Amino acid sequence: MKRYFITGLLIWVPLVITAWVLSVIVNTLDQSLHLLPEVMHPKNLFGFSIPGVGALLTLGMILLTGLLATNFIGEKLVRWWNALLSRIPVVNSVYKAVKQVSDTLFAPNGNAFRKALLVQYPREGSWTIAFLTGTPGGDIKNHLDGQYVSVYVPTTPNPTSGFFLMMPAKDVVELEMSVDEALKYIISMGVVAPPPHPRVITNT
């Protein structure tokens, strides 16, 4: 009886959690329906709500914004919008900070969160997974001797919180695993181990 119960639990728990996560995401994206007039809401058009319509609307808006922003007129509008926000007190500091972070994270040619690392934390001899976010800049690099890297050490099972560290480059080990595999390993608290990757050995 115990074996049957555990087997059923292993089948239902992933399904329920996956459905719950998708439901939260879809319900959040569906809030974009409030941008439309009431008469255009599916409930008023068809007599019942259709989950996911707002999510499709959100994705369409993002794609359309990206399409418009890549042409000449769109680039001018984006520059004008950025200049306008930079003149508003309080808003300018928040917007600039968020924009710098988003540009760093989502830029195709950026290195932020592109590499999984193995670092010693919180003390020597204890190892954990971290992600490369860049290199120290500004006045900070003037006070660091040698080559340093900036890393983000996520907590488990919630990787959205963690610690920002600047460590000597010689003390970090680059892992032969993708960021997705590293995140799965962290979220599962080490239960879901990534598949082994053959290490490439070069002859010198």
C-alpha cells in the first residue's frame, strides 16, 4: 500500500505543481486584458471567459514593440521615451537601474547568466553553484588586486534570491553544464543531477 501511494504521489505532485505554475503565469499575463475596452473582453463577446487570451495579447504586444523599436522611427521614439523618463525625478533613477539590469541580462551578446560556475561558499571547502554576471567595475576594481569576476550565488529551492559576490577568477571553476541544468540542480536541492558532459581535452 505504501509503495502504491508513493508511486501515485510521484505522478501527481509534478503535474499539480506544473499546472499551478502555469496557472499563475497565465493569470498574471491575462491582466493585460484590462488595457482593452470592456466590450472587447472575451466574457462580453462570447459570454464566458477564455483563459490565456490575455497571455496571447501580452506576447503580441511584446513582439510588436520589438518590431517597431528595431526600425528607424521606432529607435527615435525609444530614445525620446528614455530621455523623457530621465528627466522625471525619482522615476529616472529607478528606470535607469532597471534598464541597465535588463539590458545586461537579456542582451544577446552579454555574458550575464550565460555560464554556470562552481565556487567555494560560504566557507573554504564548501562548494556551491553560482552564475557569472560579469566583472567588477567602477571604483571597485581599483581596490581589487588581480583578476576578479562577479558571481551570483542563488539560494535553494528559490533561485530568485541569493548573494552577489566578487571573487578571484582563479577561485571559480567553469562547469560543463547549461544554465538550465544548473537551475534544475539548485531548485531540486541536488536531487535532479544534470547528465555528465564529456570534458574536452586539448593537446598542447
